[in-house]
Amino acid sequence: MLQRTINTSISLKGVGLHSGVESKLTLKPAPVNSGIKFIRTDVEPEKMIEGLYYNVQNTMLTTALIKDNVEIKTIEHLYSALAGLAIDNLIIEIEGPEIPIMDGSSRPFIFAIQAAGIKNQSEKRKMVRVKKEISVFEGDKIATLKPYNGSKATFEIQYNNKMIDATPQIATFDADVDSYTHVISRARTFGFEKDVEALKKKNCILGGSLDNAILVNDEEILNVDGLRLNDEFVKHKLLDAIGDLYLLGHQLVGEYYGFKSGHTLNNRLIRALMADKDAWEYTE
């Protein structure tokens, strides 16, 4: 498979989930073998940050890149879309501190990329093949990578909440663009009504609303239209994991399993993999 970028530039605007600040995002084509790079255009001088796992320095309710004290928050939904559509090379200019949350899913980014058009480039994709099992743990939370002839991700959730417990608890993605585009990309981020005020006091979810997140309590889903998918909760956690893993800089050839994992554990998993030179190899 050849490397891919977009045909033409396209812009989006929206509010940041945590900052509450409106940002403008512009996606631009990038040359072969250049990877995915962010440019904060609202700071002086402009700051380029490579979209790679080792630049992830903040994982509290988000995946955030930080370099030289310049931060770009909440990149995971955009990155998930890039992984789902197999985009290898891209310049992402952002005027603001955070990627817009849009509707809480990755679907608006899918639509934007498809509207810009996707084109093949002149060289083959370089992928990372997992050669041996690597796992990281935090209490009962688990994130694992193991050898697999393909690219597969499975996520399992467990919450002490009646509304979430009543939905499917496990979901799998087997690197199928159509499945990602039409199903997984629709799954929105979610939170708990009881946590809202405490999180806002910590300057989190300042841009959150029922327009960009599912809100639940122990008795009901507070969004008038309910869920888009019967397994939307676990599908969104899978969407997040796909985005976090793509910060490796290449598609993984291997199988991921996450149980109650999150941004912190997913990033630790990638770091553990890359630190063990016997656990992976480049392949085309």
C-alpha cells in the first residue's frame, strides 16, 4: 500500500472540549515520508510539533502534545480519523491551544478529509510489526500488543453505571476503512453528570456540552436523542485507542487489547514497545 496525503487544504473551526477556546484548524497536504506535523500558528514564533508518541506529555482526560512549553490538546479524535483513513503525511495548522471537539466523535474530521480528497503518493507505507507481546498495567487496567498478521484492536470497558452496563462492553476493529468511516467514527465522547462541576473547577471540560458529548447519570442518558450506536460507549473508547496508537507514526501490524485502558496507559504501551528493540521491526 502506498503512502497517502490529502489533495488540497481544508479548514474547520470549533471550540476546545477542555479549554473552551475556539480554534481554527487547517489540514494541508504534505510530502512523502514527512509524517504528521502540527504547527501552532497563534504563538510567536510559530511552533512545529511532530505528532509522535514521545511528544505526548499530558494524558489527563486528553492526549496532548507539548514541546518547549507549547501545548496542543485533544488530538486523539483527529488522529483516530487519520488512522482510520490511512493518512500518512499531513500538516496540521492550528490557531489555538486545542483541537476542536466538533460533535465529540471523529466523523467531522472524516468528512473534512474526504472533502479535501485523498491521494496516493510515490512510496510504500512503512509499518511497525509487533514481534512479541508487550503489556502495561495500572491496577486492573491493561493494555497489550501482540503479534498478529494484520492490524486489529479490541477494547473492553467496565463501569459501575447502569446505563453503560446495559450496553455491549467489548468492540473490535480490524483495520477496515469502511467500518471505521461508517461506524466507529460516529461514536462520541462521554462523561458522568456527577463529575461535571468538579472537572470544571480543575479547568477541564470548559467547552463541553450535550452538543459534543454524551452525558449520563445512574438513571438516564441526558442527551435528548440518546445514543447513535447501541455500543457507542465502548466504540468511543476504541476510537480513542486507535488515535493514541497512531502516534507511533506508522500503522501497527499487530493486535491491541485494552481493558479499561486510557490515554496514559496507551501512551505507556507505545513507549514500552519502542523501547524494546526485539519487540518490533519496520515492514512495508
